[in-house]
Amino acid sequence: MAAWFYKHLNREVGPVSETEIRILLESGQLTPGTKVRTGPDSDWRSIATAFATDMATLAEAAETRIPGSEGWLTDAPRADERREPQHYFYNRGKVAKPLLIGLALAVGLGLAGFRSHSEAAAFAYLAYASAGFFALAVVIWTRRLLQREPALTMDPEGFRLAEFSEDRVPWTAVRDAVRHRSRHADNLIFELDRDVAKTLRLAGLKGLMQRCLGRSRNKATVMIAHMRAKPDVIVREANAYLARAQVTRPLSPVEQAQAAAEQAMSGRLERDRPLITYLLMVLLSAIYTCEVVFGVDAGDHGAPSIRTLFVFGGTMHDSIFIDHNYWRLFTAPFLHADFLHILFNLVGLWLAGRRLEPLVGRRWFTALFLVSALGGSVASILFNPPNLVGIGASGGIVGLFSALIVASFRFPAGATRTGLQISAARVLIPSLLPLIHAARDGNQIDYASHTGGAIAGAIAMFALLRIWPLEANIPRFPRVASLLGGAYCLVLLLALFPILVARQDIVADPFLNFVAGRYTEAASIFTEKSEKGGEPAPYYLLWRYLAQVRGADPQASSNLRNAFAAAPDIWPKPVSKLLLGEASEEATIAAAGNDNQRCEATFYVGEWYLLHGKRDVARDHFAKALAWCPKTYMEFDGARGELQLMAGIKP
């Protein structure tokens, strides 16, 4: 007895017996168009072709049983025996729901773009584009609501879909009828012969919309969930007509070759492990851990601070166009703002990688991610506000989803291609719609990066399709992909030097440690600098005292007193007496010998008031010091930092 295999939800099921195949067909769980074969080395055929001798009986059984109903419709005539056309109209109540949703989204996005046009032009343009997309959808659904002619007509000779073609499509030109059902949609897709599809006249404006929406000319989609008739009835009728046509038309050699190619590609998607995807997930997680552990200062809720993200390679307008730090375009995609940011990106990377990596191979998958990430960085710099620090792998990940949609056209028209497109679109479309302008904690969603990554990924994948022979498993020239990946990695390695230098400069800067609240570290560095001597040494001792007092060091006063005990009674010793409570504010200012010393005295008097809890008076003195002190003085930076801290702004 031969072992049979059949395809269900794009998976090969079996081995089963011929009797089981017939039982599944008669019960409505399989259709006459379901692909079957009798061994691992045989070609895929439809059940209609495999059981051609008694297909009429089987078609009648499948025709008269409605999945989910009770009993058999023994008195129902076979669809292929009917001569009169069957007309199916849209249900206006079902059509009104998506129409109203699209209208609300179009109006809401239009208003959001109008309100933010002056503040965030990039967001406004994206909102207008999204509103236009939904406005087009509203036009389409409005026409369906007002349509008087049948949306679908079927008879024994063929079918006519009003939104697809002005001509009737013969059943002999239909390769398969595939039903795609989900929680929100239920569609019947007729897959047509390419040569016949080229001769069809698209339905005027409706055909233009068909092409604008990117739908294939070789596929006619019927939204059976929005019809007046039950979807199961429409599917049953179509399968019965198609079964009769396929009995007289076996699969052509081209169709057999396409089925074999689809099976081989589907097998790779299920079999190959996305190792590069897992490696990228580990790498992104490790880099985020470094941001948290080795950050230059603490952020909110344990997340890296904005300064940390910039030092570690985030992009900003001036850093690229003025400082020419172009390496930041390469490093920014590997940084993340908080735990939720990297979590969502890791999930998105896994969803895209587990499909795309087995399809194009590991080297080209890596190149696609890196090219998309770079495209996202460039778009972020060009369209975002100049003071925004851009980071995140979202551009690269969105680029993978757009590449997956383009790569799906490598498959023959069928369930595999449609499944890839639907799974990618579910993530890609929301990532490009600016429905939310600001994320948690004020971090903005970088839609410019998403759009740039999507465009770069689609263009790169389209170029790969042009050099991808039909007989090859993966695109040609994998060495080119290796060179692209190697060049990107070289830039990342070279970028480590300026990153480490900048981090060390900040970590070793006592003033940055002071304003960041790391008073023990600041006091230690002030001590080291004072021991080197020179003119700034006494000032470092004053700052050490301030750091020790804020750090609750009990030795702060004694250390300051001992440091200035043997010093001559010249400036800035009067400041030490003020801080120790041995001199008044007036005496300290009177001891200043010139304008620069008076600006210094004003700053330290402000610190004295701040230590005694008089914040308003201290703020006034810091403001005066900021206005009077030269910008090269440490008191100028100190006054600016204190004012920012008092205003709740991290310097």
C-alpha cells in the first residue's frame, strides 16, 4: 500500500493511507485542490488530478457537506451541474465597519499631523502619508458599500470578480483556490495561470487601485467574510467548479516545477536554524548590558542615560555634520534606551530572522540587516530634530520585514508567498504608522529610522532578486555579502577607540562625577588633581570639600581646615573660611581683589547658601556667577550645572 502525503497550512503531513485521504476529502477537511504525493521523491499533484477516475463522486461529497454543519445536504445539487450563474453581493453591514475604522484613522492622523506640523515636521509628513493611505482605503470600502452589481459571479465555465477584471476567468485558468482565514479576515484567493492573467482586462479604476495596493495580477482575492452568503458556501461552490476543471487539466510541467520549488523553499524555512539571528540577539543584549553597567552616569529606572547613549555612539545632527563622526551611523543601531526598547526589538528580530535568514542565507541576511540599519541611521539624522540622540536596531529590523515581503515573490503564487507577506505586513505596517508620537519617559519613536530602514531593506532585497537564479537556493555572490559585513564590523572596531576615550574622559572628570551625584569618586579625583600642584590646586580642595559634604563624609571640614592651615592668607583662602563658618558672606566678597575673584566669591557664596538649605538665595548667586565668570572657569561650569540640577535637568 502506497504512503500518501498532503500539504496542510504549508506543512507536509503524512504518511497516511489513500483511504484516509478520501475520508478527509469527503468530510470537507481537504479540498480537491489540496496538494498530495505518494512518496518523498514524487511530484506534488492536486487531489483532483490524483483521483481523476472518480473525482466526480468525491467532488459531490465535498460539495454537499458544509464544514461545521450537522449531517449531509443530500438534496443539494452539485455546483458543477448548475447552469445558472451564482451571484454573491457584499453585506453592507459588514462593509460599513472597516469603512468607519478607516475614516476615523484617516481623520485622526490628519489632525495629528496638522497639530504637530510646526513642532515636528517629520512626524507630520508621516502622519499625512498614513492619513492618505487610510483615505484611499475609505474610498475603496465606500465603493463596495454603494456597489449594486454582484461582487462575485460563478458558473460552470468560470468566475467574474468585479474588483479584479472585466472579463470572466475560465476555471481551466485557475491553478488553485486557497482560503486564508484568521481572526480578522477570511479570504478566498484564486491563483491564476500567468499567461491567462496577462490577457485579462483589469477593471478600470478598481484595477488601478489593485495595482496601487501592490496586489499580484496572477491572484484574484475574494473577501468572503464580507459577503451576504456564508463563507463556507462560497468556498464549497468554488472548489466544486475547480475540481471538475482540474480533472480535465493535469498539472503542466511549469506548474510541477513551481510546486517543487515551493516545496524545497518551504522545507528550508522549516529546517534551517537562524543562527545569525540568535547571534545578533545575543550581541544586542550584551551591548545593552554594557550600557547599563559601564554607563557614564545613571539613567532613570536603571536605564542608560542620554549622555551614556551619546558617548557609546548615538547619532546627533551636529556630531555628524559638524564633528564628522560618521562612525556613529554604524554604532547607533546597536544601542537601546531601556529594557522594553530592546525587548521589543529582540522579538521583532526573531520574527523576521526565523523566516528571512533560511531563505537568503546567513551572509546575505547579515548584509540586509546592516544595510537596513545604516539606512535607518541616515534617515534619522536627515529628518529628526537636531537635538535628538538617535539609537536603536528598529531601522534594521523593519528593513528585514520589508525585505521579507520583497523576497516572498521568489516563491510561486500560493500559500507560502501569501503567508510570508501577511506575517511581515503585520509588523511592518504598524511600525511605519506614526500613531504614537512619544514613547514612555519622553523617548520618541524614531519613525524616520523605521522608514529609512524599510526603504533600504526593500531596495537591497530587490537587487538580490535580480541576481538570484531560479535554480539557486540562495542569491549569488555571497562573498560580496561577506565583504559588506566585514567592512561594517571594521568600522565598529575602529569606533571603539573614540568611544573608550570619550568614556574615560568623562569618568575621569571630577565635575561630571560631581553633578552626576557620584561624590565619593569626585572627591577622590579632586584630591589627585590638587596633589599635582599649580594654580588650580586650592580650587580643587574647595571642590573636594563640597563633594565630601554632599557625600556625608565626616572628615570634610577637618580635611579642608588642614589643607589651608599652612596656606598664606591670600585668595582663595577666604573662601575656605566662609565654607567652614569662620567668615561672613560680606567679608568673603570684600576679600576678592578683582572681577574674576568676585565672580568666584559669588559662586561659592551660592554653594554656602545651598548647603544651609537656602535654595532661592543660592539660585540667585549661581545665576550671577554664570553671567559674570569667564566660560573657561570651573565656577562657570559649576554654576551652570547647579542651576540645571535645581531645575530638575540632568546636565
